[in-house]
Amino acid sequence: MMLIKTRCTKKYGALLLALMLGACTGSQSTAPSIIEAAVPMAPVKLTVGEGFNEPLGYYEQQPRFSWQISDKSALNTQTAYQIQVAAQPILLGSQKQLWDSEKVTSNATSWVKYQGKSLDSRQRVYWRVRHWGLNDSVSDWSLPKTLELGLLNNHDWQAQWIGHPDTALNQKPSQARLATPQYLRKSFTVTGDVVKARLYISAKGLFKPFINNAPVSNNDVMTPGWTPYAKRIESLTYDLTDQLVAGENVIAASLAGGWYAGRAFDQFEKDHKKPARLLAQVEITYANGQKQIIPTDTSWTASLNGPIRFASIYDGERYDQSMEMSGWKNKNFNEKGWQPVVAEPLDKKVAIAPKRHEPIRITEQLPVKNIVSVNNDRVVFDFGQNMVGVPKINIPVVAGQEVKIRFAEALHKGEFYTDNYRTAKSTDYYLPNVTGVIEYQPTFTYHGYRYIEITGFDTHYMPNKSWATALVQHSDMKLHASFESSHPKLNKLSENIVWGMRSNFFDIPLDCPQRDERLGWTGDAQVFATPSMYMGDVYGFWSAWLQSIREEQKSDGKVPLYIPFVDWKIKWTSSGWGDVATIIPWELYTVTGDKTILADNYDMMQGWVNYHKKKSDKLISTMMTFGDWLQPYPVITKEGDKGNRGNTDFSLIGTAYFAHSVALTKNAAEVLNKVDDVNALNELHTQIKQAFNQHFFDDQLNLKQGIETQTTYLLGLAYHLFPQNKRELAINKLLALINDADSHLRTGFLGTPLLTQVLQDAGRSDVIYDLLFKESYPSWFYSINNGATTTWERWNSYTLKDGFNPQGMNSLNHYAYGTISRWFYEGILGIKPAKAGFKTINIEPQFGAQLNQAKGRYTTPQGEVAVSWNTENAQLMMHVVIPKNTVANIILPTVAITKLTVNGELAANIDLNNLAPGEYIIQGKMQ
């Protein structure tokens, strides 16, 4: 077999050194039968479920195990594996272990389901894995990893829901009373040597727990999160083993209404009409085997007289220093004025279940970048970055003089501006009772902002940058966005998209984080799911939200406009939005290869297809839709229409998505081996395609009625609805419309993500480059030229000259148009899954005149794939890293490259399909 040697950087010079993502070691990459004679090292990067590393409070009774082949291992391809699971490390490999898969002939390294007896609540297990390569070489066992389950069922709880007695609904409390955060505490005694202590905790609302005056977690915020509260409320598990002391201890918590009791959007009539409630259970295991449980019950006491006087998701927080209760979270506290709590049993219809993705956390702190202005007791700080979270302020104050903190995304013609927040007051207040320096950060609210305005400080002091720090908050995720290029604005765009993702991944995928909306709009989410997977470890985030969609789906298959759903003035659903039910499960499967995501959501997918069918007439959709939302330059066709839904025919959009959802559900049925469903869905899809073409287009693909738009043809092309012999005609129609728009896009939320897919498939990546690098409206660089640090809702939401667009709907922190980032990875770098889960990888970079360098990497379930290329001086220099246990196809635009070499060998002598794992250096001359 041919031996491919990796040449050292000395041979290729400084240019290659700059391109290489890792050091050149002179190592050899060979066909597996040659190199795998050595005994490989143990598997690495062991995870559970959607990528959890030794989770505490895990949710699956039958966990899924994943691992990778070590980069240092001689093993390139796994041929078999063995997993062992036991209650103790010492029992691994013994007859007392819980499960032994024994040797399984398979190259699977991800999502291998535990097949032993289902695990129970609280159960802690240890697991390890080893694998085999060719010639039956077996690795060492991996180091054991742990997982510990949370409380899986309601009957595991001895605790009750508790709250202050004045918030009991039978007392008819006022709205102000219900909006006041509660303070709860309980003393208990530790009587022996503690070997294990856990806090299981949840809330109808938001909780912040303390043990012996210390926060249980310094970084977790806005817990437990937002789910369909009538169906499921999440719980979290914390390790208290090292925080308990001998003798008296105190468990305490502050509690606010949060999403549970606060308003959603503009529903003021529902604001703080329900009481917040806490559910908690401390469980202690002693060295002698005895166990002790301290649940929330009537032995707890509560107060409404703490310093946080008001807390709201949209409106901010009010803090009164004079109401601080020194020592309330510790022992020896005088509980005068505190009252026994009211306790309510768990509702059997509402599941209390472990949180299945990481909570919101403080992930970064940003200093003030500039002081914009100082005017008497008013100062405006600029953090230089639009973001989400809360500020920590450290300022001089005067007793009795209220401090007011307001938030803004941008300055409007130089002035502090909050009108685009609409009814969200987004204002925090601090009332000091002493003169001096105070430190404050809000607890039960969050803000989307770049600027803060502080008024009411002590004017004897001149403001300085140390007065404020921005605490960045979002659902915790490992970010691996890595795209870089030779173009500064493209790099800035990539950075802005990541900030938009961070800002809007706030326990659920928000549509904006600052104004009076902040909802999980399904259309925004479905277009961004796959791009986000290229930029962060967010599989758990999406799979958890899909559970919420399943819970909110109606019996007739209808999927609400946003999830979790809160009743609003719009009762209908929308095509392109409800199709989240089919699109995200399939997209996640394509990226991960995890069949569980399809199995979990298949019934939902079928239900949505059936709903589409009900909302159609002779297979032509009659479903309502938001259309191609915020398409630029809409033609206003009737009085009073703002044009927000664009000009693409609504029925055409609905029919295209009907067909697309049927196709994706058929794909899922094939993977899940549901043969009868495959046949029925295939027939239905054929019928919809026929109806689509006959109803909307003539023989020359002219639209029979309505306005032809770029999205008209993008939908038909992306979803393969046009006959094969008319695809070229449809592409030419699309290109003509782009040309008519002076080579600009004219697409909104639904059409924009399809541009790159369709144009690259058509061999017209040159058009994508032209669209991407446009500087004028509408374009991605237009926002950057106007100071954007995140992605915007409208293409023209803001200009430095004129401020905010007077049309309204101006969020400067959306992610919908950040879908272009998918093409950074799949297009410019060319990294795409040829088989689900990247078991086979296509590497097909798209070169453009606007760039001469690009690089990036993506962590597949098998390991990291990396690509870098340079086309300076008409010479291609490309470096590719193919991860273990995969193969890759390198596809290059050969019409533009001559005398191609791979690791010094002529490409003509090398099969660029099914390349083995390793590093490859590709050189050629660009024509």
C-alpha cells in the first residue's frame, strides 16, 4: 500500500508554517493495515448523552455513551468496542457490574445506548470503554468516568412547594405582593461524618440558593429555566458534600416569579398573578450508612421584607439597601417577623424532571470601553459590545438618593435611546440608606444592552470606568467557533454572529433578548440550529427545547408560534415556523448521527405533517404564515400593509414547507426502518411536488400569479420541488432576479438561509461571494459599516448617521441572518457531512476572488476536522486534518487548479475519495 509522508515545514517554507493548524512532526499517515500493528492507546473524551462530561443530576435512565480515538493512538479506525458499567470502579470487569456490552463489532464511537437494567434516581455509576483496530489489536481501558442521576420522578420528592403565606392565592394577594421576591430558610443539624450530600432544587419561578451563607453556585443564574410549566418543570442537582459543617447548618433561598409568574410579551393582565414557589430537598448520606432528608415543608420560614422589592424579566429589578437582612442565610439569625411557609403538594400532571442542558451562567466579564458622557449625576458607559446579562456596579452614593440604571443597544443620533425596547422598562433601581460606595448586581432579571446610563450617584466623585462591569450571561456552552479569513469585515461578521448566538441562547432560543418579546419563536430557531452547531456545543440545548415543542404540540399536530407557549392575541400557527418540528430533528441527526433525536421526535414530525395536510386544499397549503419575514424592499400591495411579510406568495411558502416536512419525515422513517411510513410519505411527497408545479408555475416556470421573488425560486430549488429537467431554468430565474436587484439579496428570514445552499449546488459560489461582500443595503457588511457588534433583525435596523430605522421592529440582537455562518464552514472551508454524524466528510472549499486565506475547524463526534487554505499569488496551499475513525472526500474545483499535489505526490496518483485519517498538504496552481 502507498505510504503518504507528511512533509515538514522547512520544505514548504514560511507560508505553510502560517497555514498549518498544528506543528509538523514528520509523522507518517498510512493505510490502517500498516500502522495499526501497534497496540493503540485508550479511548479519550468520554461523554454521556448530548456531550456531558461526568454529569451530576443526569436525566436518562438509559444513558448514551460516546468517546473518541486518541490523537496519540496508532489506531486510525475502530473495528469493535466494549463498554462496562458498574456501581463502583472496583466492580468494573467483575460479575457484579451492571452491564457489559462485551465485544461489539462496530465502528460506532457515539450515542451507544446502555443496555443494562434502567438506572434509578440518585444512582451513581462508573463506566469505561476500550476498542479494537485492524488485526484485532485492542486498546487499554479508558479511565473510568462517572454519571449521577437526578430525581427522575415526582415520587422521589418528599418536598412540597413552599412560599410565603401572604402569597397564597386564597389570601387574594395584590399584584405588587406577588411581584415581591420571597426569602426562605431552614436550619438543620448534621449529626455525623458526611460522605455525600446533594441539593435537589426547583422552582415555579426563579431561585438562588445558599448554604451556610455561601451561594450554592457562584455562576448559575435565572435557574431553573423556562419550560412548559403546565407539563414539566426542571430541577437541578448540586453537590453540598464539602459545604456542610458539623452541627447546625442553614439552607436558604431567594425566590422570584421569573417566566412562571411574570408577563410574556405585552400581556400585562397576566403579570405577577401567580405566586412563585420553591421545591428543594437536601439529602445527606453519612459514613455509617444512615441517610437524612431535609425537604421544603411547613418547617421552613419565609419573609417578604428582603432588599429585592421587585423583579421582572422585562422591567428590571428594584433593590432597597435598608431592607437588607444581615445573616438571614446563616445560623443564629433572629427570625423575628418571619412566618411559617404555606406548603402545597406536587401536581401529578406536572413532571419535575432533571434539567437536560446546562443552565444560564455568567461566562465572561467585560470592562467599560468608553465613558460616552457625564452630565451632573448622569453618566453613560459604553461596553463596546452588544450582549446579554447584568452589570455589576461599584459606585459612590448618597443615602436616600435613588440610583437608576437604564440600558440601550445603541445611541440614537448620539442620544441614549430605549424606544426599541417598547414596553419593556428594562430599568434597575438601587435605593441606598448609607452614604458611601455600594456594590450591586441584579439577581432576577436580565438585559440586552451595550450602553448603560446611571443616574443618582454621588456627584462629589467623577465617574470612571471602574464603576461598572458587564457580566455576560447565556446558556453555558462550549464555544468552538473558529472561522478566520484574510478579510477583516468577514471576521467581524463571524464574531458578531457568535455574539448574537450567545445573547439569544438564554435557556431557550430567543428571538431577541432586550425588548418586550424575548420568546422562543420557532421560525427564527429552525433556520439557525445547524449554523449554531458549527459554532458551539449546543446539541443538548436544542434537544431539550425539542422536548418543550413536543409538550406544546396540540392533539391535531399544530405547533405554536413560539415555545414555551403563552396564550397571545395571535392564535394561528405559521408555515416555515411550525416546520421546526421536522427541520431541527433531521438537521441535528445529520450533524450528530444520533438516531435518538429522530426516535424521540418522530411522532411530533408525523403530527406536524398531518396538520399540514389538514391545512391544505388539494395539497396546496392554506396555512397562515409570517412569510419571508422582513424581506427588504417589499412591494406594498394594499393599504395598511407594512410589508413585513414580504412578497413571496404565502400559499407557495406553505406548500413548499409542506413538501419539505414530508420529505424530512420520510427520511427519518427510513433511518428508523418504518417501511410502511416511508412508502406512504414518498407517495405524498410526489403528489405535493406535482401540485406545487401545476398550481404555481407555467411550463416556463413563470409564476402564474403574484410577485416573483428570489425566495419563490429558492424554495423550489432548495427543497427539490422543480422537475430535474427544469432546475437549470429555475436557477436562471433566480440569477436574473439577483441581477435585477443590482446583485443584492432580496430575502428575509426564510429565503436568506437557502441562498448559499442553492447557489453552491448550482456551481455559482461566485454569486454567493458577491452577495456576501456587498457593502450597501441590504447586506451583512452594511450592518458592520454601521457599527454592529451582533446581527440585526432588519437589514437596515440602524445607521450611524440617522440612528434607528423609523419602521420599528429594530432589534440589534437577532440571530436569524446569522445563518450565513453555516456557509463559512460548509462553503468557504467546505466541511460538510457526507454521511450522518460526519462518519464520511466532504471537504469541498469554495474559493473566491475576495479572499486569499481562510481557516477553521469543527469538532465532529469522531474528532476535529480542520481546513486552512491560501491562494496568494495564484498558488493554492491547503492543509487538511481528517479525524480518526472517519474518511474524507476532498473535492476541489479542478477546472481552476492544475498540477495538484497531495503531500508531495501528484494527485493523479492518489484517490482523493475515502482518504484515511491524517494530515494532508495540498498544492496547486490556480488558473
